[in-house]
Amino acid sequence: MSAAKQSDDRSGRSLTPMHEDVSAWYGDVVARAELADRGPAKGTMVIRPYGYAIWELLQRQLDDRFKATGHQNAYFPLFIPESYLRREAEHVEGFAPELAVVTHGGGKELDEPLVVRPTSETVIGEMFAKWISSYRDLPILINAWNNVVRWELRPRMFLRTTEFLWQEGHTAHADEADAMAETRRMFDVYDEFARNVAAIPMVRGEKTPGERFAGALRTFTIEGMMRDGKALQSGTSHYLGTNFARAFDITFQDEHNALQHAHTTSWGMSTRMIGAVILAHGDDRGLVLPPRLAPHQVVVVPIGRGDALAGTTAEAERLARRLRERGVRVHVDTRDQSPGFKFNDWELKGVPLRVELGPRDLEAGVVMLAQRVGDDDEDGRARKHRLTPDELVDGVGARLDAYHDLLVARAEAFRADRSATVDDRTTFDAQVAVGFAHALHCGEPACEEAIQERTRATPRCVPTEGPDETGVCIECGRPSAYGRRVVFARAY
RNA sequence: CGGGGUGUGGCGCAGCUUGGUAGCGCACCUGCUUUGGGAGCAGGGGGUCGUCGGUUCGAAUCCGGCCACCCCGACCA
């Protein structure tokens, strides 16, 4: 980034405007909202308390969904013998370029190098083989919360770092139908989670062969649209067939004494989802957090000086206690800063609701309420509404829910505005420059590459829902594949 | 790996052309005054100028090597 394109005042108070330079804006927000810092080694990231609090909320709500669908958590090792990766041909090929390999330990060269897991299909396959011998052992439904390492050439905070946190689900089933049902079930869980927790409407679909997970037969993905019109893959669910079962001897005896290979699945969502939240909802004032992921859903700012401040602070604490009783995450900002500073700071940090409580309010028995987005005045500032403490406390749950719905509706409207069905190349090229293009495609990898070469757009997915349609490929004119339109976009 | 940049207090930068031993803004500390949209004044702390070597009486500045990081492409959750 050239110095000239950066904000005039990156050290000061203003963020780089999003329309000016999304990349600089993103970096500013991550730093100034105290989500994360760069680690000392290239591509590494320190997740700061505010950012980690978001991750914990995400983690908990996603984990609840895994438990509700019958999964159990377990932990598998960080180090994997290098030879394991080689056992599944496509899998090695896919991951070889981004592996970190440990060659020395305890001051000695290792007999066999150890790979730092880029994902755990192989170790888990090995363990499944040990644990499974009968159809009665199936299905086995496991999830692991861990860190993985993929050597990245071009890191970007949260979106693509060398080490990242995620969960990886791994299951084994007696037959294809059961494994496919699992693949789709978790795909639905991710989609539902993205919408109902992260407030991001997703395009649901299946990856084209070229974009599939290395070693998978089918890969399902949820793709969100970011504020710059680019797509972000936010969760994937794979049907692995018997590929890993054959590579790791995951076999069982069925009801008829016949030896069979298990059908496996895997599915993951990562800290990248935090990047999705930043890029899907943020604006020129900074972060915009969906209430279910906001570490503070409400911030109360007491105003005044001297005795008056002591009075408003005491009242703010009382109010906070009442809100907490309703299960709301509240923070009272008692820092020695001006009110104006705090308003801007919490807007930057994306807090959904702000309550101001000054001497005049205390006198009148009211509080002032402002919300982060969706209710601005002509000057682009949040409108302030006068409420009694009772009204605030009684209405806060509904207000947060409405705010969540507002974020979803806003993101849907934005996506609709930036999506189009296109049938000619000129329109296609213009469309992928600003958003999603729904187009017919022949399915040939070479043709996908030609499109990417020219427009930097890739097929994101073949939507799972939507009308059947056939015709000719937008690029080469040959008959279309998939029986559906394909969503093309530039992607993170 | 290709292309483009940058390395100077915590952050952002100036100084380098024309060598003379480091400065500005923000942040930080202290005090007083302030507090309804990023407070003011005064005082103060903090930097072997990425690194190694060379030139020179003297190097942030000139020369050479090395290293690191950032941005744009190819790979990826």
C-alpha cells in the first residue's frame, strides 16, 4: 500500500474510509478495535481479548449446535507423521505446498519428519481404523477444536493467517446415504449459524470439482458477500466417500459378515468467520457486531463531573445489574475519558446499543439510547432516544433481536443489489467486478481458469437451492453443466 | 517466485539531496482546569535511526552486503 493511499491520520482518530481502500480500512479496524495484532513471525496473529471474546461467543454457540446434533468433542495431536499425508493422493497434492514440517526434535534429526497438522483427516482416519470394527460402532461423530497451520504466502488478519483456530468435525458412517445426510446436516448447521448468530445471509451451494477440498468427493460451502462485493467462503462440509477409509483401513463388518469401508465426512469453520463479520457488517465508523457475537451488547456511559458523575455512575451500575439479570452482556464505561471519546470508541468497537446517562437524565428519571447502525440522523450520527430505565430493561431483549434482524435484512438487501443473473461476457465481467454473477458454465477447469485469468473471479458454488436451468456456457459457448447456474465472484 | 514499497521512541511520519550526534503528531506519565460527540494548558519520560561492514576527524544522512516486514499477482479456510 502506498503511503499516499493510506489515511492522512492513521496514528490519530480516523479510519481509512472503506470506499477509498478496503484493505487499509480492514487493517485499521482490526488494529483500532483491538481485535488482533500481528505476531512476530510472518503470517502469525495475536488475538487480543476483545477479538477472542468474539471467538468464544462464536465457539460456544457453534459447539451447542454440534452437541445438539449428537457430536462429541475430542482432541487429536498437532504433529502428524509425514507419511500419513501421503496415503491419500489428492490430499497430499492439495496440502503439500502449505505444510510446515518439523525435522528436528530434542536436538536430533528425526527419523521421520513430522507435519504440523494442516487439518486432521489423516490422524483421525488412523484412529477411526482402530476404533471401528463393527457396524455397531457406527456412526462415530467427533468434533475437535484446535489450531492448524497452513503456510500462507499472503497472510491477512483472520482471513488467511499461517496458524488459525477452528473446529473440524470428523464422522464415519456405514453407508453413503448416512454420510451424505451428515454432510448436509452440518452444512445446514453452518448456514443457520451464519444467519442467526453472525447475521450473515449465505449463498449455499456445492463446490465445483476444481474448488473441492483435497480428497473429498463433494464439498458444500456457505459463501457470504462482503461490503466490497467479494465472496468469502465461511464454512465447508465435505463428503469424503471411502477415500480416507481406503487409505487408512477404516473397515467394519456389516450385518451380513461382509467387510466394508466406512464412509467419512469432515466439516469446519474457523476464525475466518470473524473476518467475515468485520467485512460483512462494518462501515466507515468501524466494526458493527451482531448482538449474539458482541462481547458487550450494551455499553453504558455515565456523564458528569464531581458529585454528579458519582451519581450517574451509581445509577449506571444499577441499570447494568438490571440488564444483566435479563441475560444481557453490559459494560459500564468508567474510564477517565470524555463522553465524546467513549461514544466514538464504542462505535469503532461495534457495540450494538449505547446508553448515555447524564445529570439531566438522572434528574428526569430517563436514559438516552442510541444504536450503532440503522437509526442515524441527517448528519450520519446515531439518533438518541429518551427512555425510562424500565422501558429500556423490559425492551432490551426485543431490541437486540430486532437489531440482529436489521443486520440480516441490510446484508440481504446489499447482496441483492450486488447480484445479477448474467448471460453475456461483457455483463459478466462488469458484474463480478462489483458482486456476484449467476451464470451458466460448462464445468471445464480450463474454462474456469480462463475466466479467472480475465476477471479474477472464480466459481464460488453451484447453489443448492434454485431453479434448474441449462443452456450454453457464458465463456466458451459449450453446453452448460450442473443443470444450474453457477455463482461467480472475486473471493477472499 | 515476479512486481512495487518501507525499515528512525508504542503508533504514524519528517530529517537523508547539501554528513556535525535526532525532531513532529498521536499515545504515555504528573499537576490543575474540564466532561451531553474524539477536552485545554503546563511540565515530563521514552529512540545503540533494521543489521553488518566501508568511507570520513565525524554517518540516521554517502557506498556495499545482508535481514525483515508491508502492498499488488500465482496457492489457500
